[in-house]
Amino acid sequence: MNSTTSLQSCEARFDPFSDKVVLVAPKRSKRPNGSPASSGDRKLQSPPPAVSSACPPDCPGGHEDLTPPAVYVCPESAALNAPGWTIRVVPNKFSCFSRAGSNLHYELPGGLRGIEDPAGACEVVFETEHHKHPIHSRSPEEMAFCIRAIVNRYQTARLDPQARFWYGFKNLGKAAGGTIDHEHWQLYTFSFVPPAIQERYERAAQYFNRTGRSLYGDRFAAEVASGERIVAASPHFLTFVPFAAGMPYQIRIVPKRHTADFSRMTGDQLIDFGVSLRDAVARLCGVIPDLAFNIELHTAAFEHASAPWFCWHLEIVPRITTLAGVELGLNVMVNPVLPEEAASKLRAVSVG
Ligand SMILES: [Zn+2]
């Protein structure tokens, strides 16, 4: 899958995991407001992040009385609903799931699925007691604390017999759907596997049945062999720009040890994962400061936690380009930055 790094026209790249097509079109960056304002090719230093402790009066991240009662805090010796915690997990006040265990089921004529019970749970992980404490300002220990809390919530979620699928994500900045500045993860537990995820599973399982190998393992090995989209490598993780990245400077972090279930990380791997995530965010902020982005943690559905054909991974998706007619109407992404050039700029940022 080598490609030219001086692409001038357009290239249709098919994502091997979803078969979705991405139009890589550098010319689009020459449109008015069409260019991601990166800092150019010079050696970059990630800007020092703004850090502050003071929460405004309406911030639920620093005022326990503004949230539902906590379900988990770290350290575990801290009070659930009073100051003294460094990580606090609460049910989402504005959950997508308003029912649990109802028997709502409605089919459309012709046996088509219409309405079903959306049983599930939404939790918010306030990952620091400080109002502004961005990921790239944190110590390895602070990163590890947060990831351990997320693992704890995942392990608790899968005890629910109705739970089938779990998803963790962060929205940073208004353009990424962020509604409060206090940094937090959101953890969703579903009673069903979303159809787009199910299609990815079926595609990966078919590949495994056909070849005896994991699609994820094969593609990640190909990234290492090519090297042109690699951003960084640590003892246990690989950071790269996906071949068919839908967004400029999109970043994927994958474990070197092929595992479907992210909660099986050992202590060393967990610390290394936190540092890999922190450094990837620092690189992104070095290329484009004050950027809005989403972070997505993709682990296997509970029923596939031991599947040999899936590997968990994390995606950082910058919200640089606007989803317009092609993206929304055709589900075809248009990326004006060649992934190989994005990787080159991200590699050039000095971190740590
Ligand atoms: Zn706050």
C-alpha cells in the first residue's frame, strides 16, 4: 500500500476495516478556508498547555452537588461526593438511555426493525480535579490513574447481563461536541452492537476465516513494514496515521500485542499506553494548537472479548474539516492532507 508522497490530484483510498472510501485530495486545501492551518515543516515543539485549578461555579467537574451521586472515585479512600478525589465517575445527567429493561419492541411492516429498547448506561469520568489540566500536561502516573479508572468501569459494565457493547470517548472543544471545559471521558454501555461496528466485526471475521490471520494484525504489521505513516513507537504501542484517515492528522494507537479486550493490559502496558496517548496529543497540539478533537477507545464487544480477529485500538480524530454534502450524503470522507505528510509533521514535533 505504498503511495506517492507528492500527490497533486486525488486518490480514493479504501479503509480495509470498513471498506469506506476516503478521497485524499490535497487540492481541496487550496479552497478558501479549506486548509488546516498547520505550523509548517519546521521542527516543532508542543506548546505548553494552560493549566488551572479553579472551577467556575457552574462546572460539574468541580462541584459534586451539580452531578448525580458518584459511582467510583480515585483514590478509593476519598469520599464519593465531597472534595478529595483525583478522578470521579458519575452517571451522565443527560444520558441517551432513559430506560433499563423495558420490553419496548416495535417492528415496521415487512419484519423491519423499528423501535427497540435502548437499555444502556452513560457515565462521565472527570479525570482530574483541576479545571484545566490537558492530557499533554499530565504525568505518566496521572495518565495511568485515569486509564485504571476506565478499566474499572469497563469491568463493572460487563457484569450487567444486558450489556453487549461498551465504548469510551472524549470530546475536546466545541467543534468536537464538547460541552464543558473540565476534561472528562464518556463511557457508554449498550444492550446492542451498533450496526457499523457489527459490519466491521463481520468483515474481520471473514478475513480471518479466509486467511487464518487477523486483518488488524496484518494491517498493523504492514504499517511497521512501510514506516511512512508511523509517528512513534514505544515498548508496547505503535502510533501512526491510518492509511485511509478520514480527517487530517488523524492518529491511531495500537498495542503491539494483539488483543481484542483493552482491559487485559498489564501494569507496564497500561502506563506505556497512557504515555503514548499523552505524547500523541502533544504532537497534534504541536502541529495545530487549540484544536478540537475526539478520542475514541475501540474495544471488542463483550461477546467477542477473546476474538482472534479483532484488536483493540484508540483513535484521535481532529475536527479540522467540516462534514459537508459528500461526507454526510455519501458517507465518503474527503481529506485534504496526505496521511504520509501528516505523519511526517507529527513525527517532527518534539515531545517529552
Ligand atoms: Zn471544572
